[in-house]
Amino acid sequence: MKGTTLTELNKAYLRQGRFIAGRYIHANVKYFRQRTDAIFFEHELAADKHRPRGKAYLRLMQIENLSKTMKFKALQEKIRQREASNAGN
């Protein structure tokens, strides 16, 4: 079974919020006519409203950030070892 990454989840929530904002803008097209800034503001506001919050979500973000940090540190260590072996030759 394929797992969903946090990045994919964030994109899905962002897409959902923007879709809802698009429906709202389309329903009130007379108000938003000639107001480009208001359209973008409404898109971002709706996307932000649908972004998940809470302790569980924050914990998931911390775990994903920790795993990325660990991968980066492992990559840096490999680069240092390769540079050290090249310097010895």
C-alpha cells in the first residue's frame, strides 16, 4: 500500500482550498470584476483556511523535517569521506 507524503497532502489541501475559492469567485463574479488583487487574496485566504492545523499535523511535520535533516547529514558525511579519500590520493 502506497503512503501519502506530507508534501502531497499539503498540495491536496491547497488545491482544495483554491478550488473552493474559485467556486466562490465564480458565484460572485460581479464583485470580483476588475479586482485582480481581490481574486488572488481570496484564493490564498481559502487555501490557508483549508490547511490542516493541530498537534498531530505539527508532529508529522516535525518527523518529516527530521528525516530530511538526517538524510542531508548522511549525504554531507559521504561527501566529506569522498573528499578525504581524494585528498589522500
